[in-house]
Amino acid sequence: MRLSAEDFERHYRANEGPLRASLRVRLTNELDVEDCLNRVFEKLWSLGGRLPPAAVRSWLWIVARNEAAAIGRAVSRRSVVESTAGRQVEDRRPAGGPASPLDGLLHTEELERLAVATQRLPAEQAEVLRMRFFEDLSFREIAAALGIPIGTALTRARTGLMKLKREFENRE
């Protein structure tokens, strides 16, 4: 059951401004704020009819917090340079960047080590990790795209991450 257009409009007008202000504190990019608001109100439109009217406001704030966290994680992932596929991913680190040139050099060296270690993984594991961390797909979406059970996707990701962890621990 969907929320009526009138109720949706009322909730939107009452909550959009305060939610936007709160999201601007959590998310530094205005496009990310707008994306987050769209996600929140899209969920309200889909699920709102099932919510008790008295709970809508608090539900909106909880969903906004969760969506902002998801966007923040996606932004962090986009800050990594994916060199294994020969393409650059937008670097969205905070304006200050690394604290010193040495920090920048160390960051670059770690990315190169990660790229080399990723190339050593079996193709199935590397593909799942690429889809999860660079394409920001859920494991359900990965499983559907690869035509494998979700448990297989989860196992490949876990196994790949464990191999990367061991490789980094052995080199330090």
C-alpha cells in the first residue's frame, strides 16, 4: 500500500529542509546530499503507506542517517584508484589530501601493492571484489549478474579478502 500523494507532499514539505541541513553536515558534496534525499523520499513513497503516521518523521531521520552512511562508504571507495583495470576512479579525498608528500607517497605505494596483490587472486574472487568495492553492488546484485548463488558470491569475497590480508601481513 502506497502513501497518498497528499500525505507524501505534506511529509516532504515538513521534513525536507531539516533533513537537508542535517545531511549537509554529514555529506560534503551537495550532489550527494541531493542523492540521499531522493533515496529517502523514494523509500517513503514506496513504504510510507505501511508506516503509522506518528512514526513517519522518526523513520525518515533513521533512513536518512543510514543512506548518508551508505553514500559516505561509496565515496570512500571511489577515492581509491583502480589500477588493475587500467582506469582511474575519481579521487574524492577531503580537500586537504595527504598531510605531507610522504603520506601521499605511502598512499600511492599501498595502492600499487593492492593492485599487484589483486592480480594474484583467482579471477572469480577478483571479479566479485571489483564489483563489490568499485561498482558498489550488493552481494545479491553480484550473484544475479554472475549467475551464481549469493552464498558463493559471499564466499568468493571473503576468501579473496583473506588472501589479500595474508599477503599484506606477510610483507610487513
